Amino acid sequence: MAMPLRQTVRVASYLFEQKMVRRREKFPLIVELEPLFACNLKCEGCGKIQHPAGVLKQRMPVAQAVGAVLESGAPMVSIAGGEPLMHPQIDEIVRQLVAKKKYVFLCTNALLLRKKIDKFTPSPYFAFTVHIDGMRERHDESVAKEGTFDEAVEAIKEAKRRGFRVTTNSTFFNTDTPQTIIEVLNFLNDDLQVDEMMLSPAYAYEKAPDQDHFLGVEQTRELFKKAFGDGNRRKWRLNHSPLFLDFLEGKADFPCTAWAIPNYSLFGWQRPCYLMADGYVPTYKELIEKTDWDKYGRGKDERCDNCMAHCGYEPTAVLATMGSLKESLRAARETVASNRAK
């Protein structure tokens, strides 16, 4: 796990306070914030760009975006969309959240990153998270636009040169093989030397244009078991808990804890998670207290049957790690080793 030591300590302290001091059953680990749905790409696996034109023109006010994160109390926020860099005040949203010492990950396809980078300031509380879904041909195919891979690579290099933390997020489909995963993660880890890498099996968005290339559970386990072989998993700076990586390989299984990574968008707090929309509520309190969380997850809702996405299962793995001395020590060892390797 490649999370910086300062952030690891902060998150661990937060989890201890929620579980052991406040005795809270449900609490957020990271908020998925969507201040807009508009995007400058039309990825085949995305369900966000299918909103009506009137919705795609909307931009969330700064005060509303920052207020939602503060309302939840989460220590981390992932700003997604749509393409966040299309928001005219995205830099101010980031600035205010960083000033509150929230760890902010701005998710971007990087097409606008070099143009907008002067609006941002490097900080240990801030990172650009660039979506890279494969090497050049595979990535450009997944986003349906040639040249995006090369632009993303140049943007990563420029951000790194300027002193920003840069992480990546890669989604893998049933068209991927262990070798394609190995190739792109080796490239990101060794050649570009990004700070951290996240990965996730593609989840079947109900509104996604392409419904044919999402992974099933057994496909996911087989794919990552082979990709993680030969010591690859230990050498990559993956921003995941060891137990979540075990989960992807089929070595462990967990229930979904979607409440730990709630989604806030132009419509409000989304039930039950970032990937499924069963209605919206205006407050975080109502989301937690008025949602029937027990009816979601594999074996409970057929829409969840093939989901192994990190937004549902990473927090479960984190909480399981916290509840086990053995796993806590294992995670600590991997964090120290990853930070030494940077």
C-alpha cells in the first residue's frame, strides 16, 4: 500500500476515533464528489455522460461542494464527474478543501491538465488522479479518442516536474489480459514513477453505452490472480489495502460497505453508491439513517452480483484490517516498504 505515511496515520486515527471512541457503526472513509457530469470524452463504459443536456450544463457551486464534504466529516475526498477540470471554479473547491486539511484526489482524463495546472498549488493534501486504462492503443480505444494516452502521459510528467503528487486510476474490462494489466502497471510504476496506482474491475453501469465488456466475479479473480503473480503485486505502488488485493484475487471475500464511500452530486447524496442510483437525499444524515443498506450486495440485489469495485469493497477490507493485529502489521509493513521505494 503506497499511501504516504502522514496520510496513513491520519486515516488510521480517524478510523480509531469512529469505531472505538464514538462507537459509530457507519461513517465515511472518502466522499465521491461530482460537481458536474459534463465531460470532454465519451467513454464506452461510463454511465455519467448519459444525462440530459440541461443537466450536463450544470455546475455545482463551491460552497455546496465544500459543505457536503464537511457535512460528512470524511478525511478524504475524490473529485470526479464528468471531467472536474471543466468546472470553472474547480481550483477554488480544491483550495478550500485543502485548507480544511482534507486529502483531495482530483480525478481527470488529463486532456485539460497542462492548460489548467497553473491554477493549482502542490500540497501533501492534494493529488491529481489520472485515468489510464491501458497502454496507448487500449487506452485510446476505451476512451474513444486517439491521442488521449499521449496527452495524459505528458500531463503526468509535467505535474510531477512541478512537484505535484500524481496517482492513477485504471479500470479493467473483459478485453484485458494479465499481460495488458502487467504492461500498464509496470509503465506507470517504473517509467512514469507515479506516486500511487488504483485499479478496479469494470462495473456494469446501467446506462453505459457498451454493456458487453464488463467482468464477472470469477473472471475478475482469475485475471488479477495471474496479473499479481511473479512478485508483481509486491513491487507495484498500489494504493489499496493488502486485503482488498486479496479480495480481487479471490483469496478473501467481504460484504459491501457502500456507505463508507458515499457519493454527492448535483442531485444530492446518491443511494446506495457511486455506481447505482436508487434515489437521492439532501443530507448525509438521511443517506445513512434512511437507506436500507442490508438489501444491497452480492446475493441480495442482482445488480450487485458482478461488482467487485473498490468503492464497495475497499472500505470493508480497511475495516477488516483495523480489526486484526496481524493484518494491521501486514499493512504497516507494506506502507513503510512502499514509502522507502519512492
